[in-house]
Amino acid sequence: MEAQGYSKKDWERHYDEKDLGWDLGEVAPPFVNLLESKTIIPGKTLVPGCGRGHEVIFLAENGFDVTAVDYSKGAVNHLNSVIKERKLVSQVLHLDFFTLDSTHDGLYDLLIEQTFFCAISPIQRPLYVGTVTRVLKTGGMLAGLFYHTGQEGGPPFNTTRDDIIKHFSDSFEIRELSQAKNSAEQRKDKEWLVILTKK
Ligand SMILES: C[S@@+](CC[C@H](N)C(=O)[O-])C[C@H]1O[C@@H](n2cnc3c(N)ncnc32)[C@H](O)[C@@H]1O
């Protein structure tokens, strides 16, 4: 399979041109429910491909110790300015998620997936699984929304229930894999709510 989708330059251009069709402008509603139901609890948390960081801000405001990663300068600059303005304490790393060094290994209690798995080339999915497995503690949780676009091509690249089972079941216990109930209007009936714990 060939690499498909966007290069770093393509993502950067979207921020430069403020062409951010994926950006909900707020935390994705299912994460609010995960907090309210105490499915996710404060701890050391990683948000890969954080974009403008609505999840990062939401979690930081609710006591999570968040590290956010994005390789687009426009995303990182925006998020840093919001963190400063709101006087929050979070780390924003301007780098390629797949190059996180070994100081991150086994460090995180929680990883939040929101429109990053669908943004990368499908050929990188094993690398995604390898990286999230590496950085989570044993028993650590991946809580995410995976985009079932039902369409060819991307980004966003379609994610089926079988894709999730195929990629994650070797290294993770699947605690929940169901259609998200309160997705943002534009993603209604197209998101898997996924809760995994690292074996
Ligand atoms: C579809 S956007 C989603 C942003 C954010 N999660 C949201 O839902 O608004 C995907 C993001 O992943 C970033 N990205 C793509 N590949 C990356 C990589 N290898 N390392 C770090 N960031 C990456 C892009 O710069 C972009 O901000």
C-alpha cells in the first residue's frame, strides 16, 4: 500500500489559509460525557494531532496534566496562545507524533484520540498503534472517537469497526466500541466511541 493523504506541508497550509473543515470549534461532546461519567479521570494525558486543541483546553481546565502534540505550526501557535490567555498549565510539543522519544515511553495514563487516526495515511496505522502502545502505561487508557466516514479516500480516511478490532486487539483490551450517541451534528452516526486499555 502506498502512503496516501496529506504531507506536513499540506496540513500547515490548511492552518495558514484557515481552512479547518475538521475543527468543531469546541470539545467533541462525547468527551464531556466521558468526564461526567468518570470514564476518564485526571492523570497524565497525551493528545496526538491536537490541532487547535479544544480537547486539550477542556482536559486542562478539568485537572488533567496534558501534553499535546502537533507538527503544524499554526496549530501549536494557536493552542499556546489559548493556554497562555487562560493561564493553564499544559505542554505543547511541536513535532511529529511518530518521533516522540523514549522519555515518553510508558509515561501516560490516558491518550485521547480525536480526528488524528483518520487524518494519517492508512499505511501509518500500525505505526500509530505501536506509538500509542509504547507511550501508555500498562493498564493505560485510549479513549477516542474514530471517524466512520463510509467513503473512499481521505483524509479523513474511513475507519470501520473491523479496522479497530484488527489494529488494536493484540495490544489492547477493547472495553467499548459503539456508535457515539451525542456526536457533533456534522459527525452524527459516523463516530465510534472507543475505550481501550493497554494489556
Ligand atoms: C484533522 S486534524 C485534527 C485536529 C484536532 N484533533 C481536531 O479534531 O480538531 C489532524 C491534525 O493532525 C496533525 N498531524 C498530522 N500528522 C501528524 C503527525 N505525524 N504528527 C503530528 N501531528 C500530525 C495535523 O497538523 C492536524 O492538526
